[in-house]
Amino acid sequence: MQRATARFLESLERARRGEGDDLRCNQALAHLEAGLAGATGRIVRKTHVLPTR
């Protein structure tokens, strides 16, 4: 499991640099980036609603 995860993360890094030719990794990276952008937006919106101490 660790080796498979390491290979997948390596493929994601290559895809991020534009060197990857694995469509699954390119799609996974796009989904990850979209998910992170969405989560970051939700966190920012929540922090504007929370009272400060």
C-alpha cells in the first residue's frame, strides 16, 4: 500500500509539472486542486462569520 501510494504521489507531482502522461493522475490532480480551492473558500467565508475574541 505504501509503495502504491508513493508511486501515485510521484505521478501526481509529474502531472503537476506537466510531465505526466497518465490521464488518471492528471484528472486526480485537477480534482484535488478544485477540492482544495473550494475548501479554502469555505474556510475563508466561515472565518468572516465567526466572532473574534
